[in-house]
Amino acid sequence: MFLLPMVFLIMVRENPRDYGLTVGRVRLALALLVPYSIFFAAVAVWAGHMKSFQDFYGSSPGNLREQVSVFLTYLTYMWSWEFVCRGFLLLGLKKYVGVYAVYIQLVPFVILHLGKPAFELYGSVFFGLSFGFYAYLVDSFVYGAVVHAFFAYILKVVAGSG
């Protein structure tokens, strides 16, 4: 999900920075990063105690090596996911449709959550809008990718711990 859009951007001679591959508005991004992280961590801990999440996400990573591996896997996955939704789609469309790009990127984001626990699917509407406005305001998908990976990791650990 990262490589194909990047190849396309390079082929059509677009600057990847215009699609969120940048630090963007750093001060605003960092000011929002901690509250976002705390909120999403709290939601992950709460949701991780639901049976549907425990059944879906399986066991928790055991030793430190497994934990680091799982986090890096989530970071790579969410980097790609966030780039497609928030970078390529949202920031790519921002110059044409303005804030409506936030709603356009929401559609594939929610579709990518099909098959996950119901609370996660329905929550993806709220989270997709939240991450969308975050990327829209800071002109970068990078921070959302980190928070999304952090959320997924905590959810996996808590759900796997039972």
C-alpha cells in the first residue's frame, strides 16, 4: 500500500512531500500527538478487554523480542495504510476539494476495517475522521501512522492478555 502509490507519484513527477511524506506543521502536530496518543491508548485498553477483540487478536506477544517485532510490524503496516488514506488520498485531494477530502478518505479506511470486531468497524468512522482532520491540519500522515501503530500494538497486547 505504500510502494505502488509512491511509484505512481514518481512516475507522474509529483513531490511525495505534497502527499504527507514530511514532518508538516511540527509544532501543531506535536501539540496534538500526546493527547491523541493518550486518548487512543485509553480506548485500546478499554476495547482490549472486550471478548470480541480477545477472540480476534489472539495471544499477546511474549518476550521483548516478540513485542518489538509486533510493534515494528504494526508501524510498517500502519505507515502504509495511513499513507494511502491520509497521504495519497486526503492530502492529494486537499488542493482540489478542501476539507471534503477528509470525508473521501474515510470510505476506504472504513472498508479496510470490514471483518474486524463490530466496535472496531463502527469506531473506524470516528477514528478515520479524527486521523483525517489531524493529517489535514498538520499536512502529514506520519504522526497518524505512529499513533495508529501505537493503538494497534496496545490493543493487541491488552486483548492477548485476556
